[in-house]
Amino acid sequence: MLKNYFKIAWRNVRKNKLYAILNITGLAAGMAIAMLIGLWVADEWQFNKQFDNYRRIGWVYQHIQNNGETGTGLNMPFPVTATLRKDFSSYIKYAVVCTWDQTHVLSQGERRLTATGIYSEPDLPRMLTLKMRAGGSRLTEPNTILLSESQAKACFGNEDPLNKTLMVDNKTAVVVAGVYKDMPANSSFSSVGFILPWALYARQQELDKNDNPWRSNSYRALVQIAEHTTMQQVSALIKDVKLKNIHKDELSFHPQLFLFPMSRWHLYAEFKNGVNVGGFIKYVWLFSISGVFILLLACINFMNLSTARSGKRAREVGIRKVIGSQRSQLMCQFFSESLLSLWQLLSKDFIILVVIALAIACPVAYYAMAIWLQHYAYHTAVPWWVFPAAGIGTLCITLLTVSWQAVKAAVMNPVKSLRSE
């Protein structure tokens, strides 16, 4: 029986080729665009969530008073993490200071490559739970380096990179101690191709000779809190750490530290006068609403077609009402026809059109996304669920539209429907 329904529906599609082409083209284009938007939105929502300790990691931020206004920033003095580890060890599992992403020249023999990396204290790989492909993840020796998998391949090709020597900026020799899997493209560390020990940086910059180390806000401090506490509790504890260590002439800035969780780095990173006011999340919502609106517009053709088709049954509705059919009976019949496809009517045609449009839209959207990602050095994954979600959403909207037209037909005045017959 179901096979016969689809045969009849396919014949109706072939019989009304112009309607079919218009509806399939419009709906496929709408679904493809909605899928592309959905893929982008899904990627933004998954930002940084690939890290195992995602909900327990945060940057150390500070509020600073200046000319009556409150500024908020991520830059930190380098002694802050040592103080946090010492004074709050029961609340903080790891605390590391690291430099900002910087471009360096890595060379081996005649081969020279430009790469982006950071200097960091030893616990960063464990905090980010780096997946090691070879070697270890500890940065305990000053003249060692951890390479990402892609960076190791770029430097050494198919050779084993472990224990090989690289020159950093043509002046410092380091030995490859480990190779880790590339960090996710939709993460805050996607550009980090290598990690160098903080001890090496401290030696190069002679940080131990700095007579006022709390004055320079040039670094980043990353913290992973213990299991038994929360970001709010730790923020309250560490609030005055910097205030207690700066010189008297800096007290007017009244710095207050707090933890800004990884879950908010990407979408909620905007502060105004000391208040977190959102950020990139507004664009995610804007695009999400646009995707739904585009999908609704793509269904307008179906609404128009269902209106035209339902009008063809006006005489049937009028005659059945004259001979005593109740409105509830007609509505039940039309609902069963449109929603359950139990009789030869509009919904079978629409369902097959949606299926055809979905079959066209999925490869178009996937191919367009693949072409787009080729322009980026780091590629994100394409979640499969976006494609059926767009099809199911379109199908639901279409069936609801058809059902609405069926209700209109069921409540139609028989006098009006038979007047022109």
C-alpha cells in the first residue's frame, strides 16, 4: 500500500513538473542555506568543549579601576600562578603562566619554517589533557619542545621526531620531547603548533632579575580548579592576591582577580565597565534566527501549493456538509490524510518533494562547507545531525502547513464552495 502511495505521488510530481521544479529548487536552496548556518552555529557552540576539563578551567582575569571606570583584562604578571599554587593548593589543581601566541622560526639544517607557539609552565599539557602521539608531555627540561602532530610532520616529514634537535629563532637549540595530537580547530589553542618550557623563557628574559615582577602585565595565567569547589568560590578567594603584592603607588588601580571559565571564553568575552555583557553570542543567535527564517521562507511555496490543491476539493467538502457530515469528521479525515498519508492527497506529494529537495540540499551543503574549510589552516568537523535536522524541520513545517489548509477546507461554508459549481 505504501509503495502505491509513493507511485501515485511520483506520478503527480511528473504531471505537475513546473510546480515540482519550483518547489524542489526553492526548498533545496532554503535547506542547503539553513544547513550551512546550522553547521556554523554547531561549530561555535562546541568551541573548547573537546577538552576533558572544559568546565573546570579558566583564565585569570582582573578588574582595574582607572579614572572612575572599570577595565577588565586577561594580561597578568608572571608571579601570580606561583602564588596561587602556594596559597590555594587545596582549591586549585593546576595553575600555569604562559606567553601569548607568538610566531617563531623553527629550523633543522637547511629547512626553516615559521610556526606559532607559546612558552608555558610544565602542567599545561596535563591541564589540557593533550593526546600524546609520541614521547612525554612534561616540560621539565629547559631545552625541550613539544610539537603538534602537523608541526612535527612539517619539520621532519615521515621521520621519527623524538630526540631530534631544532633551532628556535636561529639561536636556541631544543630537543623534541613529545608529539601531541593537534588541538581542535574550534578551540582557543588551535594555532599552537609547539610548546616551549617556561624555564627557557625565564632564562632568556632574565626574569629572576626583575625587581618588580608584579608590575608587568604581559602574560596569561590559566587555572584548573579542584573537583570540590566552583569558579565563584575560587574567584572570591583570589580576589586580592595581586593587590597584596603590588607597590603602594599602584594601589589606586585596585586590581581584583577572578576566574573567567573556559565555557565563556569564545561567546561571552566582552566586558563593559567591569560587567560581562556578552560578546560573539549575539552573532550566533542572529544567524540561528536567520537560518530558521530562511527555512520558513523556503516553505512558503509549499503553503501556496497546498492552498491551490486544497481548493480543488471545495466541491467535495460542500457536498459532504450538505448531506450531514460534521466538521469534526471532515477535520479528522483531512488530518489523517495529511499527517498519516492514509489516503491519496496532498501530503504524499509534499513528502516526496521534501525528500527530493533534501537529497539535493545535503550534498550541496556538504560540498559548500568542504570548499569553504579549504581556505583555513585548521579544519573543524562537520556534524552529521545538522542534515537530518534540517530535513525533519522542513517536513514538520510542511505537514503543519498542509494540515492548516485541511482545517480551512473542513470549516469552509458549503454555500460558498458550491456557488460556483
